[in-house]
Amino acid sequence: MTTTAAHPAFTVGHRTVTRVAGPLLVVDGMDGVGYGELVEVETGDGPVREGQVLELDGSTAIVQVFGGTVGIGRRETSVLTRGRAARTGVGTDYFGRVLDGAGRPRDGGPQPVPDDYRHVNGLPLNPITRAHPDQFIETGVSAIDGLITLVRGQKLPIFSGAGLPANSLAARIAAQARVPGDDAEVVVVFAAMGVTRREAEFFRTEFLTGGAAARSVLLLNLADDPTIERLMTPRVALTMAEYLAFEQQRHVLVVMTDMTAYCEALREISAAREEMPGRRGYPGYMYTDLASLYERAGRVRGGTGSLTQLMILTMPDDDITHPIPDLTGYITEGQIVLSRELDRQGIEPPIDVLPSLSRLMNAGIGAGKTRDDHRGLADQLYACYARGREVRRLMSIVGESGLPVEDRRYLAFAAAFERTYLDQGPDRRTLAGTLEVGWQLLSPFPAAELKRVSAEQLARHHHEASATATDD
């Protein structure tokens, strides 16, 4: 819950509410109040609502009300300040629990007993203490493990379109993720923003059944919850994750969905504050706001824990140049792009590997980390699939009969790559299995055409794959 372990003894009441705008109150006479301070709003009838000071101008403050301002009038409302900042409880007692966006129980269970309380905005890491992410995380998804490798401490978004199975992919990664060579389980902190009740039930089922409940914390901000709470949800989740990662030295994976709903809430609050809009009505500080969330991922020198982020965002109209994916791409270290065309073909998961990338992949793969042929094989698969996609476009013009034999080989490779490498259904595939499937797909090509892999790797892997293909 967003509160403190102990409340200061003093309380100051402010009655001069001059304006109510959306989820905001404009209050005069707020001398001695600090930015970000947590307040309580009393309406005379009904429960006390929590709020936070969003802006200060002399003695005038703008207060965002977490429970919304429905039913609040100017005359009967009091704003109580206690000199405390927004905090949330942290600790292992939150495992297996379903919370709302502010960290309060949503599952009907008792209030968790926290190890401590921490400020929801976190504490910035000294850049000198940051360790470079360089340890491979196996997700069990071939397209990611083989071609868009995720490493501990990375921040990697999933660019999706409306109706594409991004949430299913994220839940799958969270359930299957492991660090090879390390027996410690990956802890999952899942934050859902603006989701429907059907989606919320899906997440409950995915994360809190079987053995996953013992290592998962689920925060659900529903579509009909207060908009202002949506801005708090990822901060509460990241604060919980930071404690587990940097103080308890655990491998923590934070999944946040949907960042588009978060940005829409940011735009709504900005409009209520009558701020000058930026691109497509989003506030000009949206880049900074998103960076304040994404940059909380990482590793710390001397520690064994890590905080890895997977954030899902739905691209409006499938437009990757929209401000939300555009700004996200500047901050994060790559992207996983889902394809509507592959989804229509029934490919699961429908990851389009050509526009996808992981900028930290080279740091997490290779000899001593994954396998020495990993980089070369990935480059060769990329090259062959890209050529096959080009031939597919050409075939739509000249027809398959007009293609030379070499182009037909690449055309067949593209179809086989999508059918066997990308489409793996619900099955989990080890990294060794992923690499083996890759070599099998390259077996029809003469060694002379495979220029992205070394002669040594061809001698060790390509001939074996060719022999297997011949036997089949």
C-alpha cells in the first residue's frame, strides 16, 4: 500500500480548494508542503482518499487524487498533509498476492507484512556502480533466444498491435525464464495497467497457478480504476522489484503492460493541468517520464541480483513511428515486434524477427555464455530469411515458375523458417534445441552460400545437419 511505516504526529488541514479538474484539485494556502508529498483528502462524507502533490506554485498546489474526484465539492473538502512521501511496502510476503495499482490487496486476503517501506520513485543508481548486462536469460522461445537474445538487466519492449497475443507472450516468458547455470529462480513482478476484467482473470490464472505463485507478485490496475492510479502502478511494481533485486540479490523480471494505457493516462492528466501539448497531444515530458521508469532496470557491481524489464505497448494503428513506440525505442535496448501477418497464419508466437533486435545480444552470447556458433548462426538465419522475404515479394510479380533455382531455395527456406523455427506453439525449447533447428534449416544450402558462419562451424554443424536431413 502507498503509505509509510509510521505517520508523523502532526497534521495540517487546508480547506481552500479553488478548483476541481478531472482527477486534480487546485488548493491554495499550501505553505510548507513539498513536491511529491502524500496527502489525504476528506470530503465530509465518504472515505478518505489519498493524493499526491503534483505541482507547486508558491502556496498553490495541484493535488492528484488517487481515488478520483467524483463527489468532491470545493467547500466541504479538506486536504490534510502529514509531511510524508508516497511509499510502498516491499518484501517476500507479497509473493503470490494480487494487488491493485497502488499496492493494496485485491485478492481479498490480509494486508501483506512488509519487510520495509520504500519511496515509490526509487533511488537513482550511481552510473559507476552499474554493471554491464552480459548474462543470457533463456526464455524457451526460439525467436528470442536465438535471434533477439534477452540478457539480465536489459530493458526490452514488445511492440504489439491491437488484438495480437503480446500478453500471452509476456506471460509465457515470465513463466519459462531461467538463467542457465544458476539454480536461483527468476522472480516475476507483473504490472497491468488499464486492463479489462477478462484480461485480469487471464493474468491471475497464468501467474498464480502451479509453482509460479511462489515467485510472482501481480499488480492489476483495471480499466475502470482511477486514471491517476495508473501512473502509480509501474512505480510501485519497480520499487518492489528493486528491493528484491538489489537488496535480496534475486533475478527479477518486471513485466509492464500496457505502456500505451500508461501514456494515455499521462496525456489525460496533462490535459487536466492545461499543459502545452506535444506530439499528438502527449506531454512534452513523456520521454523523461518513460525514462524514469525504464532506467530503473540493470545490475549493480558486486551484487548477484538484477532487474530486467519487459514492457508491452500497443502501437496505435500498428504505427511504429507513433510517439509511444518511437520514444520507447530511444530509451530501451532493442525491441520485439509482433506481426499481424504471421498471426493470421497461425504462427505462435508471431514474432517478426527482421525489425526486431536486441542491442545487448552480443554481450550475452558466445563461447562460455551460450555457444560459440550462436552469433554466426543467428546472422546466417537473418540473412537467409531476409533474402527469402525479398524473393516472396518478387514471386508476387513474376510467379514462382519465373524464379531461378537459387531463389526457390530461399523461398522454401522462408516458409520452413516460419513453420518450424518461429512457430513452436506452446512448447518450450532449450537453447540447444533452438540452435539445432537453425542448423537443420540451413542444411539444404551448399556450404559455399553460407558466408556468415566460419568454416570451422560449418565443419562441425552443417554437414551433420545435411546428413540428418538426407536420412529423413
